[in-house]
Amino acid sequence: MNSSIVVIGSSNTDMVIKADHLPAAGETILGGTFFMNHGGKGANQAVAAARLGGNVIFIAKTGNDFLGQQATKIFEKENINTSHILTDPALPSGVALITVDKNGENNIVVAPGANDSLLPNDLIEARALFKNASVVLVQLEIPLVTVEFIAGQSTQAGAKMILNPAPARGLPDSLLRQLFVITPNEKEAGMLSGVEVVDLATAKEAAQKIIERGVQNVIITLGANGALVFSNGNFTHVPASEVTAIDTTAAGDVFNGALAVALSQGYDLVSATEFACKAAAISVTRLGALQSAPTHEEVKSFVNVAHSVL
């Protein structure tokens, strides 16, 4: 089974400076290394899913500019269906400014540009795609009204919708009730649940609170501690593999792209999470966003992750 994966979300150009440490307020750091990549959470997740063997359709909106045109060419080279990427005649393509320190930690500021104008009316012609999709993958770098529209279309079509609730923000229960799975990190889980997530115990508490709001399944990503899956009343901890992190910029995006691929191929939620944790572990050993996504062969040959039921 390898049905289509519809990824709907942002496309940005990442302008990255790698420096010794992240600057404090008012601080200027000299000696950094600059490079430019194409990214955006939607684009990162679409590329990750495609490299891992997914049959990916990407829906996004870019500006009528060089950055948007270059991004579309990159997606085509990754064997992504780009026929539903739209162009905004007035707004520029999205841009993200990223600083990465020597330990691989980062901070990011995003100017969304055309991503903010991807609205429900833009998706009317794409509604048929939902009927042929096994998985729909969405993030929060596009308007919330669009995310809510997508959730309704996914529910009607019987597609499994994954929501990666990043960047962190409050979400209505009416949206959560339509999701197959939500994949917050610790901060995002805290915002959704009202529970500060600092360890596995508080992650379990947060997951329970999120389930009570109506979502079917919860996966809380825990960085170097892997992920916590809460499904059908059962908690399962999937640990992360030990690697030396160089750049964590797109680890969450690789995780979500890999999760989508595994679910589209018929994996159960825990097995899909194990696959996604391995893909994310590989990605943090590489610089960049799109460039860090591994292939299916790399993930399958990576060290196994043994989950534990809590």
C-alpha cells in the first residue's frame, strides 16, 4: 500500500548563519558562515516524504519571484507533484532567517509572505485530491481558516490527517476532533494541554489532556528523548537513537514527513513513529533543512529503535 500523500503548507527560502553561539539581545556576532536553502515546514515535510518513497502532492503558494520559481524547480527534482502550487501576484515568497549554534540549536524568524494568502478558495479545485489520499499532512505556517477547511475535507474523504501544530498556537476543539493524529513537540503540547512538558511523566499528562479535547491519537516529539505515542488508551515511548547533532533545524519536519510515509504504507502508529524517529535522527547529523532529509534506504538500514510500553 502506497497511496498518495497530500502535503499542504508553507514554502520559504531559509537564509542561515552558522555561528559559535546564538546572539543575545543587542549582540552582534562576527565570524559566522552563511548559506541559503529552500525550506518552510510544508516544503520540508513534502521533500522528506518524497525522499522516503512517498507519492507526494504539495499544495502551497509562493510569490511571483525568483525564490518561488527556484523552489518549485527543486520540488520537481524531488519527484513531487507541483501542479497545485499557486502564485500570488502581489506578495513575495516566504523567507526564514535562521541562526544555528555550534551545538546544532537554532532560532528562527519567518516572514511568511505568500504563505499567508493560501486560503480555502485556493483549494476548491484540489478537493478531489483528498479522495485519493491516504494521508493529508498540514502545519500552522498557513492561515488557521485554511487548516480548518483542510480538516473538514479530509474527514469527508476518509483521509488520515496529521497536524504538526507548529509554530505553537492555540487551536479550537472543533479542529482537533477531525484529526487522526497531532504531533506537537514539548512546547506545543504544553500550549495545547496547559501542562508544562519536562519529562515522560508530564508528557503523558499532556497527551491525556489533548486526547480529552477530541483528537484520535497524539504523538509528542521529545527531541533527544524520542517520542511518546498515546493511542487507544495506551502510552508507548519510542526513544531516539544516539547521534551527534549538527543541525536540528528540520528534525521535526523530517519526523512528520516520515510518519506520513509510514502511515500511507500501512504501518501502525507505533511502528510509523519508530520509522519517523530514525529518519529524524539521521537528519540532525546534516546541515540544512531540505538537504537533511534521508532516503528510505538510509532509514531502513539505520540502527533499530526499540519502543517500550509505559
